[in-house]
Amino acid sequence: MNDVETAATSSTSSTELNFIVERRFRAGNGLLAGVELRALVFDVFGTVVDWRSGVIREASALAAERGWSRDWAVFADAWRGRYAPSMDRVRHGVQPWTNLDGLHRASLDELLEEFSLAADEADRSRLVHAWHRLDPWPDSVAGLTRLKRRFTIAPLSNGNVSLLVEMARRAGLPWDLVLSAELVRAYKPDPATYLSAPTLLDLHPEQIMMVAAHLDDLAAARSHGLRTAYVRRPYEWGPDQQAPEPGPDDTLDHIVDSITELADWLAV
Amino acid sequence: MNDVETAATSSTSSTELNFIVERRFRAGNGLLAGVELRALVFDVFGTVVDWRSGVIREASALAAERGWSRDWAVFADAWRGRYAPSMDRVRHGVQPWTNLDGLHRASLDELLEEFSLAADEADRSRLVHAWHRLDPWPDSVAGLTRLKRRFTIAPLSNGNVSLLVEMARRAGLPWDLVLSAELVRAYKPDPATYLSAPTLLDLHPEQIMMVAAHLDDLAAARSHGLRTAYVRRPYEWGPDQQAPEPGPDDTLDHIVDSITELADWLAV
């Protein structure tokens, strides 16, 4: 067991854990020694923005106009529940490349049937575009703005480009550029997605840090040489949930509770 | 002859000409009627930044350190002179896809030989990256900042992504996203370059305006349905040059002397 693993499985506080991670980082572990961090790439849904509240808000607003009454939290969770299976169909070649708006639309059509909602074309388009209008977590804009001073920042998301651009314009996410699964026509964890960052930024993978609230995303990024920062987002799935804690198999360079805390660690 | 052509070949002033163009635009000419403008995409070298002064400045600075004495304006023009032929080799399949940094490096190696300069690897890399450190024209940042309030803005350049990102971070170009020939692995005027904008932004071509200081770039963009704005940049090739004036075959939606003037016309 290394320091992180020990820390993660004991009751070490977040601050202590970060100090241990930071010490390993500064000491160098072979991968990171002497390589200057230049860019940070971010998972978006759950990590930078609160998809669940946004979808509930948008669905509730439409429902009020249409006179629909349903549990919109259940609706939002059911829609997000179809996210991974829908990407799997593309990943496994069952379905040709379809961007996330397209996958969201197909899932929505099924879901509306399931919820017995008679939505017209305009309603469906409006709901698909709800995912373009998600609010950032309270620390996201401040954290990104600070990180941008020293580092190149970009989303590295399964969201399509127009979704990420419209979200950023509305929410004030100050990306330097937009990296998206759509650019390589493959969804994370396809290697092409992670490798698009060093390739397009002309950097070594170790000069780039992947930031995400999801341990599987970070494990995949790390397997391609990127550094990793885990952001705890306990409310991604609602107020009654907890953020998954890293376990013995999770090797992470930073573990933080917010993007501003990550900026603190990187001293910007 | 339509209004624009008449105006362009007579001595009509820039302001009068714009009014005529604007009137046609507002009246609608079939292509544009009733379609809301949503995004502007920009040629970069010559249109947004002054490549010539930047290359002269960077080459002179290196020369001062190395004790080299040459005419660096001639050097800059010769380097830029190899730009189109180097892309042609990729366009015609003589050479596999190579991004602009790669083409600049190959041209530079030839040029250093021609100028009898014994540059080492670090010098060569520094000169190639001079193209990442070009200054914007005086109106560019102010104009883009105003346009961004209402429209999505992006470069649509033959420059590679890392070049465009580093340039934007240094110069303060507030792009919403970076569109580049590198994303489609083809150089303008390949249709894939122009069509990447409506595809990735999920817009109709007529909702997008191409902004450039080069009439051939605008003609190609227009042939794919994009709106067009011509920016006169009389000093692109040095202080003694003039901006080419649109001729009878150039159909343009706007003709301006600066990006701020374009923002005036679009009322932002």
C-alpha cells in the first residue's frame, strides 16, 4: 500500500490526504518528476456542472406550461441512467457514431413513452437542449478562472461541441478550447478521447491533468499517462448521496472537494 | 452588376459601401432572409493577428543573441511565401497530413539553408513557435470581445490547435472554441474545413459568418453557404502595401476596415 491508499482507506481528513498526495507529487514518482504541468482537462457532467438539478429545473418548467405532473427527479435520474447504455451501443458498434444530443434524444423518446407524456417535437428539442443549460457547481467558475491564469483549460467530455459551447457561454466557463468526444467520434473511455488532449495541445500526457468526479474516468486517463485530480461531488445524484471515496486501487495525484481547492493546491 | 459590385468598382467610400451591403442584407437576398446570425468564424493570420511584424520581431530577437545580420522582413516574407506551396503538397496528397507547425518547420529548415544561418535545434523550435506568439491587430481584442457578447466566436484557421490556443492565451483572444484545419486534417479551402463550423456548432451555414482579410477564403466559405465579412488589412504584407479591393466577382455581406467596425455593423 502506498501513502494514498493508506490514507484513502483510513479516516485521514481531506487536507491531510492532499498533503500526502502533494508530497508524493513533489518528491516525484517517476511519472511526474520534473515534468511541468501545462494543461487541465475536465469531465463536465457532474464534475463542473450539476446536471441533475438542471434537468429537473428544465423539465419542471416545461411541465408547468404543459400541465404535466410527474416526479422530475425520478425522470432526471432515469434519463441519466440511460446515458452509459446508450454510449455502449456506439462503443460496441451496434449503432454508428451519434453525438450526445442524438443519444439524449433517443433516450428521451423512450422515457416520454415510459412516463406517458405526449410531448411534441418542440418539447423534445427543448428537453434535449436542457443539457446545454446546466448550472455550474458554486466553485466551478471561480476555480476555472484561477486555473486559467497559469494553465490551459478545456473540457474533455462526452458532450458534443455545441452542447459544451452553449453551456460555457451561458454559465461563464472560461475554457481556452473545447475538447469533446465528438472531435474523435468516440466516447470515453476510448483511448482516442484522452489522447486527443496531448495530441492537439502538443504536450506530453504527463503535462496534462484530468479532473473528474468519477474514478473510472480518472483510471482510464491515468492509464494513458495523464495526471489525475479527483473532485468529490457528493450531490451529483441528489442531496441524499455521498461522493465515492477512493479505494485501494485508485491512484490519484490530488483529491479535492472543489475546483477552487484544486487551484489552491496548484498555487494559482 | 449588383449593388456591391457597382460600389466596389466605383469610388464609393467604405461607409457608403457598407450601407449598401447592409441594405441588401436586411432586404434579404434569398440566402440570408430571416435566418438569425449566431456565430462568427475568423481567419487568423493576417485577419486577426499581424504575422509579419511578429515573425520579424522574433527572428530579430534571436538574431541579436546569435549575432546574425540579415533583412528579417525579407526572411518573414520568404517564410510566408512558402506557406501556400507547403499546404498544396498536403492538399494534393504529395505529403501525408502534417500540421502547420510541421510545415513551418520544414519551410524554415530550407530557408535557414538559403539564408546561410547555422541554427541549432533550440533556435529552430523557437522560430517555429514565433507563429504562436503573434500580436493581434489593434482592433482585434476589442472587436472580438464585443462580438462574443451576442455571437459564438471561433478561429477557423489553417493554424494547428496548439498554435491557436497559445496565441489566444498570450494575446487575449476570447474565443469560445477553437476550430482548426487540424481537427479535420485538411487545409482551407477544403470543404471539410468550412463545414466543420456548422457541423460542430449544430447550425445552418447561413447562421455563421466567415470573417477574413482574404477574398479567396471568403469565396470558398460563401460557396458552402456561410455569410462573409471582408476586413481590409492593408499592412498584412508591410507598410507599403494596400488591401486588395473586392472586384466584380466578389459577393460579400460586409466590407469593413476593422473587427470593431464589424461589431458596429452587427450592433454589439
